[in-house]
Amino acid sequence: MNTIQGLMLIDVDVAALNNAGNADASTLENAVATKKITKNRRTYAYVSGQAWRYWWRESLVKNFSWQMSPITRDKKIAYTDADPAVYPDDDLFGYMRAAKKEVVDPETGKKKKENITLTRVSPLKNSALIATAGTGIAQNFSSMTRSDGDPIPYGKDEYCAVMKGQFSIDIDQVGTFSSQNKSGFMNINETMSKIALENGATEVEDPLVKDAKGNPLKLIRISDEIRKQRISDAVKALAYLSGGAKQATNMADVSPKLIILTQFKSGNHPFSSIIQENTGPGNQTIFSIKALKEILSDYKDQFDGKIFIGIRSGFLDQIKLETELEKLVSENENIACGSIMQAIDGFLETFSF
């Protein structure tokens, strides 16, 4: 397995990035709560993984001119065109197009329903974005006020937080499509395979799945040039992330203030324990150099290249993180440190299939 593993931190003030509906505990008739979760009796604000993916898609459309797969709506379901060779978002973000068509049984002459469902496990996987320390969430009073009539009060949750998120991209799966009759792996149908091959795709052997005779199943793979471009766009898009609820009055910068990128030989996500919470006074976010050194030692056979760390100047200055990282770089040739864009560009220059 060949993956990109990443972790990033964002830093927001007086934000309400992802709301959760009505705030039942509020004394106001119209009040909205933000998404939050409890661990060890402490409350943490978070942004759902789905919301983060939405911001990511929007960044790819606005900054990299991705042509997104058209969406079809039918009663209570919606699905994309499910054509990953043509549409990069179908390729990277996965899909499920559940459908049946009416056909005539050649033996009986009777009409029957045939399953033509297409599904794809997303090569790009991400966590939620969750506060790195217990969050003091305040419900504040606001109002809709104009010159005529009484103001209309409403309540909204607001918070300040550093939030972390993890993500991975299955490099081998990007641009590679299966027609195995199994949920998540029936990516394309026969017609799509034929068109893809006519447009320059090739057949490759599935390294894991074999047929009843022991022969590897065939996969359809588009060109490495297109695959690499899609991966490069997806990683670069993180630097331009924007989004979140209440942007009109609670605008927040959700682009990364710290990012870690590396190429890895498994699907394991190694970096989560690097970011820790100081539960003492101040609820500071801690970047554990000790934990990073331990990961470098424990997984030394799994890293396929350098670890690139990008940090915005001034971020986490209170724990002298930049100084600590510079010292670590001087001790370990497998770590590179710079700005956010320097880390992203440096990683993409070295990453390979």
C-alpha cells in the first residue's frame, strides 16, 4: 500500500464553523448550537468530516478549476455521474450511485430489474476537525435590526480554538478503477471501461484480487500524468481552504497554520498523538517533539521519503515550536521544515508512485 499521510491544524477566533441545529438549552426562541462532543468530561468543538470535504471540494473548483461530476436528484436520493475517469472528484472523493434498469430476460421474455449500481471507496479519507483542547463555547446574543420595527433576537454559539484534522490519500487507488462485483469496488461499467481505454487508459493486474481460476482481475488505470495532477491539486487545495457557517459575521481563516505531509507504506495514520492537550492553566495546544521522535523510530521502515512540516510564523510561539523544529531538523535529515507552501511544494516535488 502506498499512501500520503497528513495532519493539519487550524486556528480560529470567535468562530461558529459547523452548526448542529436548534440550541434546546437556550432561553431564546431562535438559537443555534455549534457541533461539539465530550471526552473525559471536557467539551470540544468540532467540524464534521463531511463539512471539511465540502470546503475541500469548493477549493478545488475555485482555485484549480476542477470540473465536478454532475449531480442527479431523484425523489429522496442524489448521486453523481459516477465516472471517475472523466471527473476528478468522483475519482478522489468516491461515490455511490444506486440504480436499477428494466431489461428483458432472454430466456423467459419477461421484464426484470437489473442492478446497475456503481460505488467507489474514496481514496481521500479525512477525520473531523476537532479542537485540540477543551473549548469554552459561549452562546451569545445577536439581533436582526433595521430602522423600522423591533429588533429580532437570536442566539449563536461562538468559540476560539486550535483544531486538528488528519487525512490520507491512497496513491495506488487514485486513477485506478475496478469492476469487481462488490460494494465499493464496482467503480465503472463495461461502457466506461471501453471509453477510458479508447482515451489512453491501460489495463493493469489487480495485485490483490484473483478470479476463480487464480488469475488476477483487471483494473483500468488512467495515465500517471493525470493521476499525479489530481493528487497534486488535492494537496495544494488545502492551502486555500475557506468556509464555515456564519461567515458574514464570524468569518474565520480555516487554512492550515501547521501541516505535516509524508509518503507512507501503509494506511496507518501515525501523527495523531503528536498534538496533545495541556489540561493545566491556559489549555494550551502542545506539539510533542518526543512523540514525533518516537514515531520516527517506531515506523522508520514505513516512511517512504522525508516528513515535511509547514508552520505559519508566529503560530504556537508560546511553546517555541519553530525553534524546537529547527533543532529537530538539524538532528534528522529525514525532516524538512518551512512555511506552509514550502512544505506542500517540497513534498509534491518528491512524492512518487
